[in-house]
Amino acid sequence: MSQDNLIKFECVECHRINYHSNKNKKKIKDRLELKKYCKWCKKHTIHKETK
């Protein structure tokens, strides 16, 4: 993955960074929110994109 397109996803409940992904920042300006599994909370929670 390219470092300039790399984004991190943080759990809303425990605030841990669990996932990494990439996106086209020219096309998608707003931050992403995905419902993913958090292994520390042991349930599906919303993960928001961080800087």
C-alpha cells in the first residue's frame, strides 16, 4: 500500500486502531465510517477514519 493513500480506522468505543486501508483522496473528501469487528470490545462497532 502506498503511504500517501493509507488510512487508519479507530474503534469508537475503545479508541484503538484496528484496521488499515487505502482510498482515493481526490475522489472521496469526507471521512469513512465502517462497521467492523473489534477484537478488544469483542463485538461489531463503528470504526471511523483517523489521521
